[in-house]
Amino acid sequence: MTGLPRRLRALPIRSRLALLVATAVAIAVAVVAAACWFVTRDQLESQLDETLSGSKVDQRYLTDLYTYCKGSTAQTPPRFVGLTVQLVDSQGTVCIAPDAASSKVPVSDKDLEVAKRERHYALHSTTAENGTDVRVYTYPLGVFGAPGSESGNLAVSIARPMSEITDSLSTLAWVLLLVSGIGVVGAGVAGLWVARTGLRPVDELTDAVEHVARTEDLTVRIPVEGEDEIARLSRSFNSMTGSLATSRDRQSQLIADAGHELRTPLTSLRTNIELLARSDETGRAIPPDDRRALMTSVKAQMTELAALIGDLQELSRPDAAQPGPLRVVALHDITRTALQRARLRGPELTITAELAPWYVRAEPAALERAVVNVLDNAVKFSPSGGSIEVNLHRGELTVQDHGPGIPAEELPHVFERFWRSPSARQLPGSGLGLSIVARTVQQAGGEIALRPASGGEGTVASIRLPGAPQPPPEL
């Protein structure tokens, strides 16, 4: 039994389906055929019993048979065709016509009870002395002989051969067996056809998966028809390959954009370092002011490289990656901390803040980085001596600067990776800051948007985050 499931699993799925269908049909056909045979047998036996119960032997024949049994040979009773008729007395003695002696039926206890008037009738099956299976009906008979004579209590047993129904049942059994065999074979063929037809989409899916594994071609799509499980599986496969293709395209784009962004600071670093090396090799000293400017440029380019690598590491996680552990944090406190860093980076700017308490569920470090990036953008684009207004009210954090602003046609691109406004190409930055902000806010269930400030001067960055219950105070 343990080897059978292994053999089934070793078969192709269509063969297993065909085998299971044929087995199920075979069981169903066998049950129906058996039920049909037993019902037919019961009906035929019931009809035979009714025929026997309705059979009444002619009184004259019974008189002749009784006289014969008493020893008179004046009248020998004839034999019934197809029937066995015999007399049974209360002692179990049987009397039967001489030419029917070979078909004599054994007397049962029920027959004796009828002869003794303890039963009204008896109906049972037995085997005659000639080996024939018979159905016997016994009923009581009155007293024979002249008035005043005592002939005792008698019963009449009428027997009919069971072959009248067993032959029909045998024929029916062969017919049912033949029909069942044809049905099982037909079910197997139909099951194989259904399995082959039903699994054709699975074959297509298998071919597509093998093609993708062999060629890494993620443009393969499976035609989807209907709304069944196979169609859902095909849609899922198409969605998966589409997502993989998009992910691969984004990865390729990220690598290309990163290479492009890295090329500029690396080229500048290489040029400055070559100037310093050439000065040492030739012995021609670089003027102190120029050397100081070169070192400042080298330091700035290294800082920009470090920031770009950090941003790339942050974005190396897929968009659907799980964020760090979420906690209930105070957005107003995180904003105050970010404001301290922003004031250090723009000491010449006037930064005002109105922060109403608001608690959110987010990753604290990622949320602080997002707020710092928004404030850094405002500091970077604000003119010298300008001002920045920061407000937090009912879950909306707004940061408004008074810089050149962002043209309306560029607003849809500000959250794309490595995208930088043409007017900001000369300013430090990697073009990844707002991408990181957008992803962090979305992972916290919030929204971020940029819009022109009222009056057309500057830009307003707006972050909306859903509130969370205030945590209990620490003891």
C-alpha cells in the first residue's frame, strides 16, 4: 500500500487524472450495477412468491393424490409441468406423484408447523432431491375421505424451480458486467481526453516557465481565457514576469544612473589628485591658496561620494521590502531634531517652526532621515538670508522655502531616482533624497507632495501621516 502512492506520483498528472476518473467511474458503476442486480433479484423473488401464493391446486387432483398415498392405485395422479406438488402430514410424511419422485422437496420445520395448523402458510427456499433449487409455498389442507374418517391434518407444498429467476439474473449480471466494462473503458478514455484538454494551459505555463528559465526572457506572456483556476494561475504568472521585468529594468536603470552620477565626482577627484601628484613629482609647488582650494574640492567631492553611496545603499532594498520595526513615535520631536541639523547647515537662514503634537507609527530612523532630506532640500534651494517656515498641524507637516521654485512640468519627476532639475545640476546632491523620502512615507502609510508656494515664490513640501495613539509615559 505504501508503494502505490509513490507509483501514482511517478505518473504524469494527466495519467493520474485519467486513472482516478476511471477508478471513480468503476466504483460508481459497480455500486449502481450491484444495486440494480439486487433490486431486480428482490423484485423477481417477490413476483415468484406472489405467483406461488396465488397458486391453488385443483381439489380433484389433491383427492387423487391423497387416495394414491393411501395405497389405492385406481387413479394415479399426473405430474404438474413446471411445478412440484406434494402432501405433507403432521408427522413429516411426504406423498408425491410417482413420476415426480425425483423432484421431491425436503420438509422443513415451517412446513410441519403449517401441517399442524401452527402457521397459516410457509414460504422458503430449498433444494430438491434432484439438486434443483426451488422456492416452496406450503398452505394447510382440509380432511379427506368419507364422512367420519380421520385422515389427519395435511398441508400442500408447491415448489417452483429458482431457475426461472436465476437464469434471468445471470443474464442481467453478464449484461451489467459488459456495460460496466464499456463504461469504465469509456470513462478512462474520456478522463484522458479531459485531462489533456484541461491541462493544456498548464502545459503552456510549463513551456513558458522553462523558456524563461532557459533564456531569461521576461517578456513572455500566457494568453488568459476564462475565470477558472488555470486562468488565475496564468494571470499570476504574467503578473510575476511583469514585476520581474520591471524590477530588472529598474535595477539596470539604477546601475546606469548610479554610474553616471558617480562619474562626475570621480572625474573631479581624479583631476584634483593628479594636479597634486604632478606638483609633488615635478617639484613645482602649488600656490597655498590654490592648494587649499584643491583640498577643499577633494573633501567636498569625497563627502558627495559618501552621501551618494549611502543613498544607493538605502535604495538597494526593493520597494516592497519590509521596513524596520514600526513604533509609535512623536513626529514633532523628530522634526525638532531635524530642524537642529538644518539650522547648522544653513546658519544664514531664518527657520521658524510651529509644531503641534502628533504621534505616528513608523520606523524612527527612516522617518528622521526623510524629514532631514526635506529640510535639506529647503536649505539648499533657499537664497542667502532667506527664510523657511515649518508647520505641523493635524498630521500634515509642511516645509516652505522661498527659493526659485519648481516649474509645473517638472513636478511629476521630482520623486524619480537620480532626477534633478536642470537649474539644480550645479548644486550638491545625488537626486535620490526625495525618492528615499517618498518610499519612507509610503511605507508608513502616508503621502508626500510638492506644490508651488502661494504667490509663486518657493516650494511647499507636504507630508501627511496617519495618527497613532499616544504611547503611555515611561515610568
